[in-house]
Amino acid sequence: MPEVLAGGHAGADILDVPDGKRISQLLPGEHFAVVEQSGGWAWGYSEHDHYVGYVAETALMPARDAVFALPPELGSIEGATDPVAIAERLTGMPYLWGGRGIGGIDCSGLVQLAYGLVGVALPRDSDQQAALGSPDVPDKLHRGDLLFFPGHVVMMTGSADAIHANGHHMKVVTEPLADIIARIGPPTGHYRP
């Protein structure tokens, strides 16, 4: 059985290889199942979404000492039921590839975090999230619908606007869906959690 540690007080980046690129993050206090440790690195997976990668051993702490903490922009979330309202609280947060709220966030991290806080577990990456849905995009879109593009996901705030973390604006923004489509092309899929 893997040893369970947790993201330290500042959280921790999950990397593709030791000293590699960030592919995800552990929020402070989230559990990380360590399968192997070597050379100052722990290889394992996040217990939150089973995302596999490497975490610096110094960024982990015993799970029994950990306290889960949300990004400060979210403050205290109690009884949340609207993932869009949660995402909107992160408006302006910097875009960060692989980010889940520590210093920034990416598109699929925003969706995963917002839905997770209302009790809906979604996979980490946009292609994994898209696999839950359909390639058919309905004519009428609803608040909270997810639309997928190659390597990207947006969350509808209503029938015509969407919120997303993106590299174009380099932050979380709400903008007309028509502007997103004009910039990156038509959506390739839809999911209504």
C-alpha cells in the first residue's frame, strides 16, 4: 500500500518527470499516494483525481498534519451549489499551465475545481473531461455546460457567454462564446454535468 502524504502548506506541483514541467498541482492538504521515492522526488498519484507524476519530497508533509486549503481567492466555500459562481470568483486569476489554483489555474483545472466544490468529480484534463460528453453540441446551451475545443474547455455562464482560463488573455475571463469560436474554431464536444 502506498504511503499517503499531503501537499504542504503552500501546495505542490505535480511534474511529468523530476525537475520537469508542471502537469497538475496538489492544493494544500490534498493527499498524494507515494509509490516510490528516490533522489528527493516522490512518484505517485493524487488521491483527489488519481493524476500520476512526481512531487518534490520537500513539498510534502505527513497526511495527519495536513489541513486542506482552497486558493485564497475562493475564501470560505460553504454549501456551494453553483460551479459557475465558484469559477467567477476566480476571474482575473493568472493562467498557469497545469495550475489548479496555486499561483494560477488552467482551463481544465478551473472546471475541475469549480465542479469539485459542488460535489461533482471530474477528471483533470480537458480531453478526459470531454470523454464524458458527446461530440454533439446542442443548439441551446445552459449555465454550467462545458464546451470542448482541441486542448481546451470552457464553462458556459449562460446561453451566450463562457468563463475560462486561457493563454490568449493569460487569466480567467468571461467572454462571448462567439469571440472564443472566432479565435479558436467551433467546439468539438459538449458535456452537461
